[in-house]
Amino acid sequence: MITVNVELGERAYPIHIGPDLIGRTDLFAPHIAGSTVTIVTNTTVDPLYGDALRHALAPLGKQVSTVVLPDGEAHKNWETLNLIFDALLNARADRKTTLIALGGGVIGDMTGFAAACYMRGVPFIQVPTTLLSQVDSSVGGKTGINHPLGKNMIGAFYQPQAVIADISALRTLPARELAAGVAEVIKTGAIADAGFFDWIETSIDALNRCEPQALAEAVKRSCGIKASVVAADEREGGLRAILNFGHTFGHAIEAGLGYGEWLHGEAVGCGMVMAADLSVRLGHLDDVARRRLVDLIVAANLPVRGPALGDSRYIELMKVDKKAEAGAIKFILLKRFGDTLITEAPDDAVRATLAATAAPI
Amino acid sequence: MITVNVELGERAYPIHIGPDLIGRTDLFAPHIAGSTVTIVTNTTVDPLYGDALRHALAPLGKQVSTVVLPDGEAHKNWETLNLIFDALLNARADRKTTLIALGGGVIGDMTGFAAACYMRGVPFIQVPTTLLSQVDSSVGGKTGINHPLGKNMIGAFYQPQAVIADISALRTLPARELAAGVAEVIKTGAIADAGFFDWIETSIDALNRCEPQALAEAVKRSCGIKASVVAADEREGGLRAILNFGHTFGHAIEAGLGYGEWLHGEAVGCGMVMAADLSVRLGHLDDVARRRLVDLIVAANLPVRGPALGDSRYIELMKVDKKAEAGAIKFILLKRFGDTLITEAPDDAVRATLAATAAPI
């Protein structure tokens, strides 16, 4: 087991990474202060890992309840969130109740937001069971739900007590979801660490085959990079925005198709292709690097061509992105692997990028 | 104009108190950084003060929109909150958009919670137009909405940029709402400052007549006391709980009758009578002090007899109070004016208090 610490002062927390961690009572014990625990999971994950987690908690003598939510991004909304609140209130959960998020990014984001809001804040632990949530949503404290007019528009910055990233849980992950997680790993290398990007290129087959050592290394390095970025900028005032590389275009794809049609990681994979195209078009990135990035995204079995939404719809959707200011879209662009810039872009360049990278309507 | 500063480090903010403040551009100007402002108000307050506020903002050259919500505690729920999110997204509000809460406690709590959650946090300014919201919800950063199973169960601690408490706005306040505000003024004196309690006793007629100087003094002293309590305990870890004197019983009254039947301040007034009875019954308070408190609550035109919910229902409702831990009710009791204690209480004493202070079923 490896532990990465996210250094956030009094909100600091550990990320434990390794095989067979869900069953380890000793990892949960230090982080549960009250007498009640509510596990939040979904209809897919509960049958796979719910019992192992409940078994791990049993020796602690807590009153444990489980809320099983419907699975999928389409359910990341107020109605589903309210099922958590209903369960907490019916179980008479108090201010010391610990929530445990057992599942992927949707479960983590909703459970974290429920923890942030229930009685104005109760503790929570994340047990991410997808590669995407292990490398992405487990670090940074972003929690929230979608609104029909925008993704993650309603939420809070709220840190967990601990993250327990069990690599063994990835064995049951569908190939499409594994690839979606690799997209965020690629993103992390691309924006922050050229050496890590090289490592991903040489390790992509091992990652695709779900080899535990390669996965553990990818999770450790991704979390380490993200943790240092977040520690420097907890509330996304500046530096942290680089983590949104590929996300401006990606969010437009997700919102334009309807949440859940493409996986978040798939949209980010394609969004990186678009952002790299725009980077080259505006003279920031050389085309050899762009080509390497596109090849790696292809090798990770991710889409590299955007859906046919039409230029104007793409631009419309990007203008309601949270990073936009007064209607101006902020693009995170690449200068080279490990180096980014954040800038607005001329409308015609954006349209040219969309013409080159998205299907025509 | 008097200014009380709430000392919360980087989240510190001023409360400006005085007549005719809503129209003062200079008070708003320092606290609005972005290019857009959304005023959140209700159908009662907008016709009274909406134009004055919009007139004050006009010289700042911001894009100003207004969301007018239905009036009343019964609307303090997710559906109404979502009207704010809809309006913000439709207006393309960004992360620098400032929300202004123009109204009473319900508007302040919902606008603050919307500001806490919209894009994970945007700035907001409170313009409380009721005595209750000027002395109570304007200090402390408690924001939130009700859940069918409990009051203020969903929310956040989130501080405004500034509070602008215009005493002149109280002229249009119905007598019943004025009395509800006086209840919180009485509470503040009772728990924290015997001299202030004496002042309220001698000034109660002036407060009932809505005399500006008496109101300004009451708001200033109440905010000052509450600000010092909150500064010492922002997230309600300990000391701050004393501010809930009268609220444990009061919340049970509100929830038991259905939110909006009694005003919050009316429930708190009656709740203080109940808490004082329990204080005497458990030997903490002498009966002369209890009598003085009851007389003052009567003089403020507040109810002193609880509704006929039945003992068991009262106790049931108090067990889901946010201050309860593992189902044990924490009562804030009075030892003397200016001094409190927090304790559990034997069931039979609670039932005896309810028999003495609530109507029989």
C-alpha cells in the first residue's frame, strides 16, 4: 500500500492506494468518530463490494446503514441527492455521522455534496471503485450535482477525511470505464509532468490490460500531481484551472449530448484532442506533440472525434462553463508536455478547431 | 450609521446599521467585484424596496437582474432554491456574480445557500428587511433550506461580503413580525448580557412602537453579542450552541405545526419559556428570573403557551434537532441572565415542563 497525503492544513487527508483495501478495518477506524455510518453506493457497486465494506466496518461496532442509488451520470441530480438526505434523516443521522462513498465519481461527488450540506457539514470517506474516481474526483474536494443547464453547477468544495483507493476493485470495471479513467491519467501527465507522460506512452498496454502494478503507479502519480496542484490552490483561484485541460470542450460534449451519453473521461479524452488542436492553431504547441497526444488517446481506446453538435452549439455550451467570465470562454491550452497556458481564443480559431475535430452536422 | 465588524479572519465582514441605507450606493460599491448582480427577493419585499436597491446599484454600471420568490417559510425548500439557480444560469451568471439577498430570514438563508452552492461559491450581500433577520440571520453565516423531516437540515456555513441593515425598512414590518424579531433580541440578552436584558425590559414599549433609536440600539447590541460568539466558534463546535436557547423547543413547535404556521421568532419566544421552565425544574435557575423572562416575552406580544402536539411528539421532534447526538437531546438552559449551560435532561422533567407550558391534547 502507498499513501499520498493531500496537504491542506486542518483539512489535510491521506489517499491510501493498493490492492484489497476495502476489507481493511484498520484503514477506516481512525476516521470514524461518531456512532453511526451511512454507506452511499449504487445498484451496480453494492452487490460487488457492499458486503466487503460492511464486513470491514463490523468490528468497529457502529450503527451502519446503506443507501443504494440508481447508477449513472443521468442520476447526478437533486432528486437522487435527496434520497441520501431522506435516508440520513430517517436513520436519525446526527452531526457526527460519517458518510462513506462507495462507487465512482458520481457517487463520490453526490456523497461529498450531501456530507457538505447535511446539517451544514458531516465527515465523509471516499472509497472510489473506478479508475476515473481514483485518479480524479478523490483529490480536490470538488463535490456537486448537475443542473439541466450545466454540469456540476451546484456544489461545494468539501474535503473527505480519507480516500481508500482499492486497485483490486478495478478488476470488475468495464473496459469503457477503464479507458475513461486513463483519459484523466493522460491529462495529468500532459499538463504537469512530461516524464509521466512518457511513462504512460510506454505503459498504455499494461494499463489497458488492467495490470495492478501499472494501475497503482498511474493512480499514485496522478494523485500526487493533483494533490500538489490542489494544495497550492484549494478553491480554484488560479493554478488549479490547469486541471481542466480538455474539460471545456469535454463539458460541451457531455451537455450537448445529454449527460451520460458519453462517459466524462471519454469527453475529456476527445476534449484534449480539441484543446491540442486549438493550441497548435494559436501557435502555442508544435504539431509533433499534438500528434503524440492524439496517438496516446487512440491507444487508450478513447474517441478523438467530437459529436456533431454544430459550432454554435459547442460555443454556446462552453460559455456557460464555470470557468467562463462575463461570457468569455477561458481555454486551457498546451505549450508542451508539462506546461500550459490559460487564455481566451478568437472565435474563428475555435470554429476552425471544431471543423477539424468534430463531426459535421 | 453604526458598523459592527464580524471578525472571522479572511471571511470578516461589516454589518452597517442605520436609517435609509438601502439607497446608499457607497455601501454596496466596495463589495461588488464582478460585472453582474442578481437580487433575490420576494413578492412582498420587491414592491417595497426593490426599486430603491436597483436605483442604488445603477451608478455602478453592473448588469442587474432580479429573482422574485414566493414569500414565506413554507417556500424555504429545494424547489424555491432551484428558481434562484435557474435564474442565475439563464442570466449566465459567472463565478464573480454577486447575489444580494433583499428580504427577511428566509430570503437571506436561501440566497446565502444558493451563493454557497452556485459554481461551488459566489459572493453575496445581505440586506435584511425584518428585525429578526437583522439581529439573527445576518450574523453567523448559517444558510440553508428545510427538509420535510427537519428545519434547516440542508445548508452550509457561508459568510456574506457585507450586511446592510436598514432600520427604516422596519417601518413596513407587520406587528407580528416585529415581535418575532424582539424574541431574538430578548434571547441574546438572556444568554449573554444581563445589562442588555435590563435595557430590553425598560425599552420594550419603545421597541413595540418601532422607535428607530431603540431599534438601532437593539440591533447593534444583538449583532455585537452574536458576532463575538460566532467569531469564537464559527462552525458551532461549542460556545455557539448557546445561541440556540429556546430553539430546541421552538424548532419542535415549528416542525410539529408545519413550517410557517408560527413565525420562527414566535416559536423561539415560547421555546424560551419552556427552556426556562426546564431550567428551574432542574435546579439551575431561580423562579424570579424565569418569571421576569416570561413577563418580558408577554410584554413583547409573543406566545408563552406551546401548541397541543402531545409530549411524545415534542420529544420525537427534538430528537432530530441538529444539536441532538445519537438521539440524546441537548438542552440549552439558563443559570442566570448572561449565563447558560448545555445538558441532557431526564425524560420526566421534560414531560413535566411540557405539561406546564404546552396546551394539552
